[in-house]
Amino acid sequence: MKFYCYSEIDESTIVSRLGDADYSYFFVLKAYVPLLQKLGSVITITEFDETFVTECNKAMAAGEECYILAFAPPHKIPYKLPCPVIPVFAWEYSSIPNREFINDPKDSWCNALEHFGQAITHSTYAKHVVEHDMQREFAIESIPAPMWDRYEKLRGEAANRHPVKDCTITLGTAVIDSWNFAMDSETISPANRIARPMGATSALDEPCDSIQIEFGQVNPEIMTVGFYPPEGWGAWSKTASPWIMLPSVVSGRVRLKITLNAHGNNVGRDIKMQIGDQSITLHLKKEMEELEFDLNIEQPSNFISFSNLDISAKRTPADPRTIGIGIAQLSIESRDKISDSNASASIPNTVKHDINLQGVVYISIFNPRDGRKNWEDILTAFCWAFREQEDVTLILKMTYKDMSGYLDDIFSLFCQLSPFKCRVVVVHGYISNEDYDALIAATSYIVNASRSEGQCLPLMEYMSCGVPAIAPDNTAMQDYISQDNAFIVESSPEPHYWPHDPQQIFTTLWYRPSWESLHKAYLDSYEVAYKSPQRYAAMSEQAWRAQYNYCSSEVLTDRLDTFLKRIREN
């Protein structure tokens, strides 16, 4: 038996496509491969090209039984393919699309599924929705991504899992730590002297020799706050106190070159630029100019901030922006290395961040641009529950390629919630398997507050390792979330629309979580972590046992084999 597994995203594109529509199908495909290999050979493809068609036809001509497992929404799968097609899709709404949107019959999943004749989804909920809406007997099975087997080693360590942490993890990706910022109800800025409560270590890397930044292009390694989007030549500032977070720490004897200009009342004005303990007064012209400074930075920092900008210049309906300065380029080089032949080396590809975690650690993993994830409630309920406590951390692992797509929202909420003593750590970008496993080992609870889920890979992974959850028991999560392994967040039906409906007509339901219930779950879980280690241990065991029943290959292999026999007989 031969399986051709299709996903438009593969290993070479996942980093650049993180957070795009349907990106998670790639991870589902990866998890499926070991399961499929128990029944036959597996070939992964990213397009249905002539090479694939020729190879498939040859295999079938040789008498080999072939299937295409298309990890994609049914309406995105071509009709004319050379062997039986099994759509493998996640679904999390109370009905499937049943009408055309833009003169394409495949817009109706009823039409697409009728054409293919069979499908695989990942939850009992989705299976029942499809069976109901197809209005006839239809060959569909619930086969989640087989996640359980991958975590045998971490699961073996779960017996000694303690909910109160004292550990340090190292991540090779961008990290934003609320303890590194000064904030009030209106502003947020890098703290001049970073507070490190309860022994927290700095999230900064070792100093690097060279940094080169072009502000006219999107750079996921650079964070700018208080600037408008890049415009090719550079970027305009938006606030009176904008700042830049560099990808690496800067310290010692450095040469800083920066290309700027001023707008409106800022021409000739005293503008303060600060990096570490070094403060420079700028007098900028209307025209762009390059300025150069030799500095000795004794207080290491990876922030450059500007202050005393005047944003009161008259605005017009055609251009309502609050512009202060423009910035085009920035370079920083170690003066001790300038004569070195490697002085022009670019920023290191991997920036290492050490994060010391003490107390109870919560984590939530999601795409911040996905409206289902309801992450604002996760953050606000956490900060409200623990605003007076330093011994608790929430890690937000963002599965999105561009920090600018969500950081303004994060910082706005920080300001609105300020002051709070609890810690929020935002981890941005694609991380290695080793780093991911380290996150699991350092976590007390995995948090979900989604309005709906097709299966939720992060919940499945963490619970497979014995990490109890805070989560609703709606949609796919009803297959494995229970009072034995989770603090259940109450939810109730709410009208919504199918995700690819351009008219966004309310034709289906998802589930609105209760903020009050989420807030209570935080408090209850914290109390269990400190006062009821036996209950925590029991929840940990029930978490991985529930995932065994839901997504272990031992359970799913027979289910998949039986389903293929059903297809064959039809």
C-alpha cells in the first residue's frame, strides 16, 4: 500500500509560513507519517504535478494500492487526481459549508466530500457534524494526529513532575519579558535598570560584534514600537517616545551609525537617544543624514529609545499620521573588532535567551491572528488573578512569523492591566524540538481558552507528557478534557460564520468561553500546585492516559486500517 501525503507547506517553507492559513496541516502530516508507515510506504508531496501523476499511475499499473491523503480543507483539493483521495481536515464548527460562495461548487464542502467519497477528520465532534450534514451514510472517521508516542521520554519523567518550578531554559528565538519593561496606563518602555524579581536572569544574549538594520523592510528579528510600517526607504515614528529592540545585546566600545531625519517641529529640536547608560542629544535636519558616534556602553542593553519628540504637527485628512522622525538605517560595530576581517559579519541567525522560571508556570501556544484562540482572555484573566504575586509566569508561545502583527496588542494590554507583579513572557517564532521539549518540562499547566478547536496539537502534546490543562470541553476538546485532568473553562454556543465565507453570514456556531470561569481556573490551579501535590500528580497521570486513548498509534492504527478496508469495500 502506498500513501501520497499532500500539504502545500513543508520543512523548507514552514518558518516563513508560520501563522498563514492552513499552516498547521503541515504539523498534522508530520505526525501522521509514522502511523501510515505501519500500513504501507509514504511519499510526501507539496503539489499535484506531472511527476506525481506519472509516478502514481506507474504504481497503480504495477498493481499497488494507492491513496492520496490530502492534508487540506476539502475545497482546496483538486478533483481530477489519479487515485482515491482522502481529505484529512480539521473542523470545529457546528455545521459544514453547504453552498457556493464564488461560483465554485467546491465552496460547498457537501459537494467536495460527495465527490471524494470519504474523509478523515480529527474529533468525534467533527465526525458527527459531517455525518449529519451529508444527509446520507458517508465514510468518515475521526483519526487525530498521533502525538502520544513521540513523548515517551518526557512522559516517563512525568511521574516526578512537580508543579512549582525552579529551572532555567534556553531558547533560540525572540523573547519579550514583561519584567524587562517599565509601564503605566499610557506608556511602555524598556526599563533603564531591568528588574529581576525572584532571581530572574536577563533575557539578553551575549554581546555581538555587528548589527546591520534596514528599516525599509520587514525584519522579524527586529522589534520596533511607536513606528509606522516600513515604506521602502525606512520608517516614520508614530509616538513621542518610540524605541527599537535589537536582536542582540550591545555593550563595551562600539561605533553606532544611524541615518535619520526630522519632521515638523522636530527639525533642530533637542531629541534624546538612549542606549544602555549612554544618552545622546540629536539635532536633526529635514533632510536625511547619517550620524556617527563612538560610545562606551557600560550597562549592556538591546534597546535604543528616543524621547522628547513633538508629534503636534498639523495633520490633514490625507495624512493623519503623528510623525516625529524618520529612520532609514542603523549599524553598530564593536570598535575592538573593527579592524578584524570578520567585523562586517551579519547578525547571528540564532539568538540565545536564558529564562529563569520560578513558581507556577502556565503556557499557551497559539496563532495570535486566529480569532478562535481568544488569547486576550488568557492574558487578562492571568494578570487579574495574579496581579499581586511574583511567583507565577505565563508563557505565550506565538506561532506567527511577524512580531509586528501582534506586539502592539500585547503592549496595549500590558498598559491597560498595569500595574501587575506576575510575569508574562512572549516567545516568538519557530523553535527546535529540543527547545520545545524544554518548554514542556518547565510548564506546570497548559492553557487554552478557544472558541473552537479541530484537535489542538499543543494541548495534545503537553497533556501527552502529563501536563494538566486549563481548557474548555467544547468541540474536539470534549474527546479528552475532563475534570480528572483539567480545570474546565465553561463555554456556551455563539453564532459565527464559516472561515472561508466572504460574506461572513452567521450560519454556524462556535463556543464563547467564560472569562470568569477562566479566572477561577487560574486561582484553583495555583492552589492545587502549592497545596495539593497528590491531586496534581493524579491529574498529570489522567492527562497522559486521556491522550493515549485519543491519539496513540496503538489505538489509531487499527482504526485507520478498518477505515481503509471500508473504503476498499465501497
